[in-house]
Amino acid sequence: MGYRVLGFSLAHDASVCVLNDGELEYWAKEERYTRKKRDKQPFLAIDKALAAAKGPIDVAVMQSPTQHPAWQDVFRCYVCKKAKLDPDHQWIDLTAEHHLSHAYNAYNNSGFDIGLCFVIDRDGSQLYDPLDGEVTADDFGGLTAKHIGRECESVYLMKQPFSHKAVHKAFWMINPANPRSLGNEKAGWSGLMQHLQAKFIGADISIKSGFGITKVYESATTMIGEGPLENGKTMGLAAYGEEKNYPPLFSGSTPLDQYLTHEGFTVAVASQKYKILEKVTQNNYKPYADWAYHVQKETQQAVNYLVQKYVAKTGVKDVIMTGGYALNVVANQYLIEQNPDVNFYFEPNADDTGNALGAALIIYKSNTKDAKVHPLKDTFYHTMEDQDPVEGEPSSAKEIAELLANGRSVAIYDGVPEAGPRALGHRSILFDPRKADSRGKLNTIKMREWYRPFAGIILEEHFHEYFETMGITSSPDMTINFKALQKAKDECPGIIHVDGTSRMQTVSEGFLRDVLVEFNMLTGVPVLFNTSFNLAGDALVHTKEDALATMKDSMLDCVYFVQDNSLVK
């Protein structure tokens, strides 16, 4: 029967999992069912999880970075009724452990025995007044928040048998100019520091003036008119910028001021009140790109400061990166270049997708004697509903390669979909990378911004011929940028960004490899475009119905359903 844990998260990218004796029985993301990108309310995924579980649930655990008592009560009642659980004994709320959930998921998947885990996140769990528990609107000039701050960066020392120790905890504060009195004879910062030092014994504690590293990054993202979770767009635009005489943003890893000023534009990061100058176009992008470049450079240096400081302090060189910033492939490349003696693991589900798994692992490990690590075998969903075959033309990897070589766009629908934010060949759009203007054609198909780069896939055995691999032989999860060698610039310029890099996935097996082998035989180039099978603003394609609808609503040429051996044009 085993010990079965239902874990779910209520943050953006809400996900649900079922762990049975440490092994995954089910894992899904709510947005794939509702088609609402970054859906926070996993009702459908919970239903699917309970239907997929191969036995009764022993305990349910909820992870939410924000305290919403009404919503939490709703889910507690919903889950306990559906799973027939006692809410007093079989329900656990891990609201206060957002960063720790990130860390447990990433450490488990890293396979490291001893690992130094860096959680670089936009927002973590709320920090409450340690005496009163609540903050009223009157305390902070009319703010309605019931907390005084949030996690922004954490560093944990993770060891087998599954244990953790916080070595660094950083928080950003809602209103640092008017800290609340926090205790007896102590007041303000000193009272708060005393409380945090008692909670995280031996850890370095940092309280930042209004924001952390990832929220600094948002100053560029919101400046170009995008939401706070669209930082990938800033990463793409940064490559079009150049070094300017802008003031430094950090001292070590600590932001220097609450306000960032850029050419008359002020960003109040802490309050998230942003002024957008105008929509970014190919005619006016330069000042936006320059600021994005500056923010990219300064934030990755701040992260590197933390990495080098705590590697030196602990002596641990197996380093795990997670939290939203760990999806910044440019920064990941920088970290590898700056730390050649460090062995990095970049968690592919570094956003909140992985927190259902992390929360479930915390509870599973604390309630069993299982000291083993159970890394994910892959980053794909572990269940998928049966679907009727799609009627189309029979095809093959060779025929798909011929279509691609002739300039056609082909979407691949192969079994269960990817769990995280990156398409890895199961829900991918493939395209010929040999022409420099092919990126523009794909942007038209995807309805994306002109400045955004695309990723590439390459046969693993040819990886070193086309890119500076930095000693890396395999990059299956597309978590790192690589500098293109001249061979790549000459033969596949379409996937090379303006800064001379590309986010690459190495391929060693599966249908994707078959297509690459055939394309290489036809063209002499073992490389293809690989972008996610969705349109801008949409969730990744989940069902066959989603796939056909996406093709109909776009300029995509065809979809190949691998298991059905069916090509639909």
C-alpha cells in the first residue's frame, strides 16, 4: 500500500502531485486543464490526482506563499472531503515554507549527497509580526497587507539522510522606513532580527529595503509593459542593450535603494507602482534594452556574490539553483563561467511548478524513515488521460525531417507533456534554423515579440562542434545558454541570438533524436529550432484537441501525433 502523500501548491503555476513511498504516481499543472496560464486554483488537478492515485491518501499537504485563510479553508474542506481525510490529523499547511519547498524539490532531483541550495525567488512565504501575528492597514500608511515582509533569497545546506539547515535568509520589507515595534524592550529592526535569528539558528539574516534580487529584475520587465512573471522577455531584450554609465544597483547581494531611476523613469519596486513609458517597438527599444542589459548584469553578479560567499563558507561545491531566477539561462551561463570549480544543478522546474513536489517530500521525509533520494526519472507528466486517435496521414521521422528541410513548421505531439516551462520535444514546434530570418517566421507563427530568442536542439554527440560547452557534455533540460562557435553561426544562424548565444537542449534518445538524425542526413546540420507548442499568452498544449485548435488559430503548417503515426496539415 505504501505511504501516500497528496501535495499541491496554490501559487502561480499551481500544481498537484501524489507521492507513494517517495515515487511519483501523478503530477500535473492546473493551467494545462483550464487553459488559463499560471492558474492558481488547482481544483481540476486535485480531482485528476485523486482519480489517478493507486490507493488511499494518507496525508494532504498544501503549500501557498500567501496567507489567505478563506481560500485555504476552501481547499482544506474540498481536499479532505474528496480524499476522505480527517482535517485535524491528515491535513498539513506549509504556508510558511515556500522556499523550503523549492529546495526539497530541487535537492531531490539533483541527486547530490550534500548540496548547497540557492533559492532566488521573486516572493516567498510571508513574514509576520512575531508578536501580534497581524498588521493592520493603519500600521503602514493604508496598506492592506497582513504581513510585514516576504522571503526573497534563501540558502540551505542539504544533506542525506534528507536534512536541511538554513545558512542564509533574506527578506524584503513592505515599509522599511517605518518598521513596526516588535517586542518588549526591543523595537523596530532589532526586535525583528532577534526573532529571525532565533528561528533560523546560525543563519546569516538579511533584511532588505523593500525588495530582493528578482524584484530588481522586475524593474526592467515592468518598464516594457509586462507583468512581474514575464521576466523571460527582459532576458531576451537585454541582449540588444549595451553598457551605459548607470549607477550600481547592489552592494554585494543587497539592493542599494528602494527606487530605481532610469532616464526620468522611476520604478517603485516594493509597491509595484510602475510607469510605462510607451510600448516597446523596433524603433524605440534602445533605452529599454540598455536598462534591461544593466539589470541582467547587476542581478547575475548579485547572485554570483551569494554563490561564491557560501561556497567559500561551507566548502560545498555541489550547488543547486532554484526559484524563479534559476530559469534565467543567461545568468546560469554566467555562474558556470565564473565558477569553473563548482558543479551546478539547475532545477528545470524552478518556478512554483515544483513546489507541490517539494511540499510533499518535506512531509513524506518527516513522517517516514526513507533516507533515499528519488530523483525524477524525467521532467514529463506521469499520467495522461486516454484520448481517441487522430486521423491524418501516416508519416515518419524521415518525412518530418523532409518537411522541415523544405521550410515547413511542424509541431510534435508525443505522449505525456512536459511538466515545466520549457518544451523538450513532447509539445514542441520544430523549424529549420539554417536561415537567419527564420526566427522572424517563428515569431509570426507564435505571435510573439520580435526581440525574443528561440531555443535549439542538437544531437548530443555534435554539441561540442557547435557551441562552447563549458565542460558540459549534456544539457537535456534547456536550462543554460551557450556561446555559439563559428560553425553554429554559419550553419544554423536562426537559433543564434543577437548576443551570439543560444539556449540549447541536447538530445540523445526518442523521436526527437530520430528527426534530428534524418535532418542531419538531409542537410548536414544536426540542429533544429525547438519552441513550445503554444501561442503567446497560452498554456502549453495538453490534449490532442488543444493541439488541433492551436494549429487552426495560427500559421502553423502541420502537427504530427507520434503515437498515432498521424500527420495533420
